[in-house]
Amino acid sequence: MTQDTPDLEAAYSIETPDDNRRIYSAWAETYDKTFAQDMDYRMPAVIAELYRQSGGAGNVLDIGAGTGLVAKFLGDLGIGPIDGTDISPEMLVVAGKKRLYRRLFEGDVTQRLDVPDGTYDGIVSAGTFTLGHVGPEAIDELLRVAAPDARLALSINAKHYEKAGFKAKLDYIQDQITDFALPEAAIYGENATGDHASDTAFVALFRRL
């Protein structure tokens, strides 16, 4: 892997926000083909459907929006309006061309987003909460921008759920949330290949009190 030819192994090797920006800026233009299509990436559809099933509706924020994969499925389900944020401006440029979002803005969810408290009635995220990308501490920022009774649907790589502290964090905030569920789903479909083809994610579903 080089900076000009990023791939899934490069994404899994991310350790810092700067790594994130560098890899995804180089990957943005080909991401939908060389990752989403070639790896049969299913998690955006899973997140959208589970969000709908849990009672999620519009005025939703897509965390780690990337090229707009989750927003596409939300829109297909009639859910909107959707705002999106990502650490990579290059990925947001690609997403913007699809005209799926009301607003797109650059943001690092490990820091404070340019969003007032209690703005969103729903928050979704696919592929962002994993080792090296965004850790469990960022859940506090999601709760800040979520309105009371907001629904959240967050995929968390199952390999990192406990050892990276996600389980401990979600246990800790149980007094701030309700309707908690944690289904597990395949990240990739049957056409995926490589060492990560069988990876799964937990989907943390809950409602902010």
C-alpha cells in the first residue's frame, strides 16, 4: 500500500486522525468501487435498516459520512433530512456530488463538532467506531448533539468492542440512554475476499434520554 493506492489494510492500520485524513483523502475518488463494491460492503444498509426499525426518522446526522453510503440507504427508506460530517474533506466532496445531504461539514468527532447542543433527532454511523478511527470517548460528543429522545445506530467493529473500551463506555452511560440493543451483523457480503471478509460488527442501538 502507498498513499496513492490505499486499501482496506491501510484503513485497518489507522492510528491517528492525521492517518485518517491522509488515507481517506487519497482513497476518496475510488472508494465506492475499490472498497464498497469490491468488498460487498453491507454495513451502511444494515445501519439504515436497523435505524428505521428502532424508530429513527429524519433530522439525522451521519457521523463519518464518507462518500454518502449510509445516506443513500436512508434516503431509499424515506428518511431525511440528513446532515453529514467527516474528517476527510475529499470524501465529503464525493458525497456532495450525490446530492443526498442537506448539509455536509468537515468535523472530527473526537473533538467538538460545529453543532449546537441537542440539534439532531437521530445519529447514525457505519465503519467509524473501530480501533484507530474513532474510539469510545467520542460517544460523549454524539450525546451532546443528540436531542432528547434521539435514536442512535452505531456500528462498532466486533473485534474491538471490548478491548478498545466500547463495552465499558456503553455500560457507563446506561443512565443517559434507554432501549439499548446490540445486534451483530456481517460487515461484508458473500462476495468479499481477503482476511477481513468474515468480520462482523455490533450495532449499538439506543435512545438518548
